[in-house]
Amino acid sequence: MPAQGGELQVRDRIVVVGAGVVGTTAAWVAARDHAAAEVVLVDPSPGSGASSVAGGMLAPVTEAWPGERELLELGAASLARWPGFAAAVEEASGRRVGLRTDGTLAVVVDSADREDLDRIVTHLRDWGRDAERLTGREARRREPALGPAVRAGLAVPDDLAVDNRLLLAALREAARRAGVVERPASAVRVHDAGGAVTGVELDDGSVLESSRVVVAAGAWSATLHPALDGLVRPVKGEILRLRARAGSLPPPRHTVRAAVSGRAVYAVPRDDDRLVLGATQYEVGFDEDVTVAGVRDLLGDAERVLPGIGDYALEECSASFRPGTADNLPVLGAVPGAPEGLLACFGHGRNGILLTALTADAVATLLAGRGLPDDAAAGSAARLTALEVLS
């Protein structure tokens, strides 16, 4: 509660830095569970970062890759929470999040990519998970939008999708109703003294005092305190948004993930006859330009899999930055060497939307002083040491 005389003490305020899906979820959970505290969400342009430039896939199985079993298990734990999480956000906000339950088809168009698909199936089965193998003809029966170039596929009915922009809007409204205060400012750095957090310096030179700071600034998180330096990096990705025009073939009903000559492309349908295409991936720092080559490859590869999109309208080309880590796992909780009261909540990489439901529970338990849920332990920041940073 505020101190006598109305002055707010630092222990009565929780600051969350970063207003993407992860940060806004953290702020909403903090306000929901700590009604006596003021929760401030700091971001220069809330909802405009990587979360707004995302496909919204909830697809741990079709994202699975050899050597990333812990990430698969984290994703599966989060996916199991997603129906309940979506319902809670919709109830708290009065808005839809656009959860789609039609499932995912993973398809390939040449023999080399089919060999990769076989390897993924083998790894999934070794890890106790399975997916239904399809011939090209069977895949086209499941999804008529697929073209004749598709040679094989997997059906994964439990890999879902959500409309990332509807989700962002709903989370912001849920946070607002819970009492979260949005502060449209950049966080310059986290202040600390005596080994504990004391607040966050803003770009106008003021300091927002707090003894608890949740850093959820995605790829920018490493700049906020020396203890975070090198723990996360930007991985650029480009997204295209298409619209089916009058007379066009409708978008696919399923999310379609494809491999085309070794390049990955995905197509995620939206409820309004729109389609989101992604995703290129570059290690080029904070270069936000959308490149001609990136757009060309996305459209060419997607059209090979879904020939009908050639008649669609191209509505948007965007780029943003996934927050990548050295082991592709998120960074959650207290970071070794960081001041007390600084909680990391970043590094979700290509799985930011998927891992949000699990992250919500992680934030709730961390702020309550109980540590991470058992099934989120692989993302614990405690695994990090000063030597495990990115070059």
C-alpha cells in the first residue's frame, strides 16, 4: 500500500520494461496478483516490436529440431496452457485473441527436404512424440490450397496458431483493466545500489523508483544492465501480410509450414481472408530494412507451395528482431551477477508467442518468490554464467 501521506515507496511499484506480448503479459499478471502495487509498463511504443511482426504459431512439434529437446518440452508445456491462457485473456479484456485450432501441416517439395522431414520424424519419435506422415496427395486432400509441387508432409493437429495483433490488443486491455500504467518512454538502464534494484532510468533523465524490475525488452534487453550484456542478440525476420481478393482462392484452413530448397517458409491464416507469410532469418544486428531478396524468396517459396496466393494483394512488408540466445532457450528469473529484484523475462527467440502462456505462470511464481514452475526450469537464468555470453 502507499506510505502514509500518499508517497509511493519503491516496494509498492513493479516496473516491467518492454510492452510486447511477453512484457504486457508480465505486467497484467503482476497487476492481477499484486493489487496493492502500482505496475508500470515502460516502452517507447507499446505493442510495436517483434510481437506485432509475428506469425502467431503455437507449434512446438513442427518447430522441433534435432538437438533442441528442451525447447520442444518447454513449447509443449506452454501449448498445453494456451487454451486456458487464451480464455483468461479474453475474459479479462472482453476481446478475442483469434486462437485457431485447425492444426498445422508441415510439407516439403523436393527429395532433399523430404530427407530432413524424415530426420525430424525420427527425432520426434525418439523423444516420445509423433506426427502423422502424409504423401503429397494425402496432404492436398487435407488442405486443398496446397499445390502439386508438395511431395510429402506431416499432420500435427495439436500445433495451433493465434492472431498476434488481436492478442496484443487484448493483453493491453486486460492490463489496463487490471490497473497497469503504460509509460511511453525508453528505459535507458536499470539502477541498483547495495546489490539491489532501485529503479529504472528513463530517456528523459528521470528515474522510476522500484525495487522490482521485470526486463522483457526482447532483443534490447542486454542494454539495460551490465549483468545482461551478451545474453541476448537480435535475429532479424521479415513478415508479409497478404489478403485474398474477390475471386481469389481462399487461404489455407491449416497453418502451413514448408521447406523449399532448404529454406523455411510458413503461412498462417487469419479469420479475415488474410494470410501471414514468414520467415526470413538474418544475423545482421538491428538492421530494420525489408530487403528485396527477402520478399522475393518468401513470395516465391510460398507460391510454390500455395499457388493460389499469386492473385492475392500484398498489404504489408515488415521486419523486426527476435531475441536470440546462445542455446535458443529463454532467460527467466534472477540472472547470476544481477542485482536482487531484477527478473529476466526475455530471449524467447522464434517461440515468443508460443512460450507466452508458460511465461505467464513463470512471472506469477517469480514475483511471489516461489521460483519457476518445474516445467519452465530449462529456461532458468540460473543456468547462465559469465562465460556463457554471445560473441
